[in-house]
Amino acid sequence: MKKMKYLLKLLRPEQWLKNLFVLTPLFFSGQMADNIHFWDAMAAMAAYCLAASGIYCFNDVADAEADRLHPQKRHRPVAAGHIGKQWAVGVGITLTVTALVAAWLTVGKRLTGILLCYLVLNVAYCLWLKRIALVDIFIISTGFVLRLMAGSVSTGIALSHWIVLMTFLLALFLALAKRRDDVLIFERGGGQMRKNVERYNRSFVDTAIAITVAVTLVCYFMYTLSAEVMERTGASHLYLTAIFVLLGMFRYLQLTMVDARSGSPTRLLAYDHFLQLCILCWIASFVIILYL
């Protein structure tokens, strides 16, 4: 029973929330009610969930020594010694192969190709690229864009360049917020959580976060006011949803810079009711404008 508990912890199912980005092309297009497209997108998201859990297995093996120095990550199954490294690698290989086969059988070669790119990029990240400051956060952001592309090829819905930019920038913002948490732990004498943490400091990260938030908001405003988007969706009032985007990003900034709680975006999303309300209001406003 305990082994299953540690296995579930190794797979990090709470992180599957990130794979909701696969559904965003369908949602933004106003075609969520299309059954064929919906189930194709769900199949793509399921394949990504398997692949992501496989990558987490490899990541925990690669990071085991560093995780033991982290106040929260030291409880991860591999770092804590509850699951052996070879066993974790075996689970990771099984999951990634299953994800590729599932993608091929449900959607086809285009999704399989994108998923393979995601896996190769993330394995390279786990083994080497995470040690290079700036490259590490840009790879994380690229992973979210690949999720977006997976949603696009599985449904045949073309991506607006604004959505691609917004997704990349939003993921960059979240990655920078996580790096800020590592910097704070390092400054407080809690140890060097990452080998590249010395190439970040609070001043640099705060400046980068401020720039990223500003550009992300501009991209969102441009998206909602784009003639191409208005023509495709038949909606001319999408700009009204920007208030919830602005409020949500400011709330995340508050949690990051005032409360210093940005170590886990998924945990914040799961437990911060203010942030949840912002997201729910944004979704509701979008649904009202696009679907009603």
C-alpha cells in the first residue's frame, strides 16, 4: 500500500493541471461543444499526462541529490529513498513509451511528433539544460507552447500568434516566480537548490517578472482586440475578460513578492481561493461571450 502511495507521489498527478493548455485552442475557438474535436483534444491531453509523469520520474532521479537539500522537495520519493532510482527510471520509460503509442493510435503522427519533441527537450533539460540559467526557464515555457500545438494538431484548429505568445509569456512568468523562490531559499542560507541559482538574484528576477507580466498583458489585450480573432469567433467584447486576467496576475504577483509562496504554481492554484475565483470568473466571462 505504501509503495502505491509513493508511486502516485512520484507521478505527480496534481501537475497534470498544466496539460489543460492542450484544450486551450478548442476553448478559445468557441468549439468546446464539438464532440469529435473535444475527444481528440482529451486524447492528446491524456497522452501528455502520461508523458509528463514519465519526465517527472527522470527528473526526480536526476535531481535526487539537490532535492535532499530543499525543505519541501526532500520529501519526494526518490530523494527520500522510498523508491529506488532504477525503479523510477523503469516507470518513466514505460510511461513515455505508452504516451507515444497512445498519441499515435488516437490522433496520429503529427501529435506523436510534437510529443516526441516535448520528451526529447525535457530529457535534455533534466540531464543538462537545467543547469544553464535563462535557458532553463525558456525550455519550460517552450514545453507549454508544445502543449498548445498538440491541442491544435489534434483538433485541426489553427493557432492565433497572440495565443502562442501569451502562453509562452505566461509560462515564463510562472517559471521566473519559481526561480525567485529558489533565490529566497538560497539567500536565507537554505542551500543551493539548483546549480544555476547563483546566476539569478532577487533584483534580476523581480525585474524580469515585471517585464514579463507587462508584455503578457499587452499580448492579451492585443489578442482580444485582434480583427482576426473577432472574425473567427464572432465576438467583439472579449476585451472585457481582461479585468480578470489583470486581477489574477496581480494576485500571483502578490503571492510571489509579498507572501513568497511561488515555489509551486500548482499548489497555489489548488489552494488559493482568490486565484481560483479569478480563473473561474475569467472562464465564465469567456463562456458567456463565446458560447451564449
